[in-house]
Amino acid sequence: MSAAAIELVTLALRDRIAEALTDPGVTPAGKPAVFVGPLDAPGAQDQRVVLFLHRIATNAELRNQIYRQRSAEGSEAWEVHERAVPLDLHFLITSTQTPESTQTRDLASLRDLGRIVLALHEQPLIAGRIAGGQASTLILEQLSAEDLSRLWSLFPTVNCRTSLTYLLSPVWLVPATSPPGAPVVEEIYGTRTRVGA
């Protein structure tokens, strides 16, 4: 996957959240809006949910590993990328329900967050064509009070709201000019076979 990986998986996550909030029988055109961006961006509070990518980090465990990817969906051939960059993406998901009553709003927000947790728990993979042919796993993060305080300090004009934080990992960035890796060597019945040679 190219540099578009971050955008593609973010859009796939946005669509997964919108689907979780869509009531049965509602047509796709009636899906609730999910705003991608910071909570204090213009228009963010007019949406039902805000999805904010607040941190991108290199995956330390995979940093020195070679990334192998299927050449095409359903293909048996592999592409090997030696200079791919594995990333961890950290998302903040906040419900911004705005009924007239504050209590009604808060309860509706909690209900939305529950639906999102269930949907992402049942389908934790962002994979296939929508993710550019790779597979990334969603994990509900447990942030400390200090980390949450730092995160919310990014939005001084927005009141703190109950939110979810998710890690999506790994997301691989493959350089467009990535040279092909060495042929994969597999050991079969005690002999070493060079695949693709």
C-alpha cells in the first residue's frame, strides 16, 4: 500500500462507525454523519460522532520486519517490501449528540458509544480492498487519567465528553519505489526451496 494507507483505513473506520449507528431499515443515504477531524473544528459539533486521529507512532515490534502482502486479493503470489513502515494509529471517538435536554443528550451519547464498542468488538479487523489489501486490528485502549487529561487539553474550547480511544495496528506504508525483496525461502521436507526463482 502507498502513502494513502492512513486515509483509507480512517475512512473504513468512519464507515464502520456510521454503520453501527444506523438503525435497521434505514437506507444508506440516511446514515448518521461521522466527522473526521478534531473536536474543535468548524462543523464538528453538528455531527453525531467525531473521529479524530490524535497520534501516529511507529510500531516498534515490527519496525525491522519485512512486510509481505498478497499481490492481489485471492492470489497465491506475494509481494515482499523491505522498506515498509509499520504504524500504530490512535483514534479518539466522541459522541456529540445534541438534543435540547442535556440529560437526554448525555444518555443518547452513551447509547451511541455502546453501539460502537459492540460493532468494533464483533468486527475488529479493517481489512481487504477497503484497507488497500492489508489487515489492521482495532483494540480498545485503556488510557490513564493523565493521558486523557493531556488529550483533552488539545481542545481548550470543548467540554470534556465521555469518549472511546482505539488503537489500529499495524498500518503499513509502502514506498512507491520500494524495490522487490529477495525471493522467499521456504524449507520443505528438509530441503530449501527458493520461491519465485
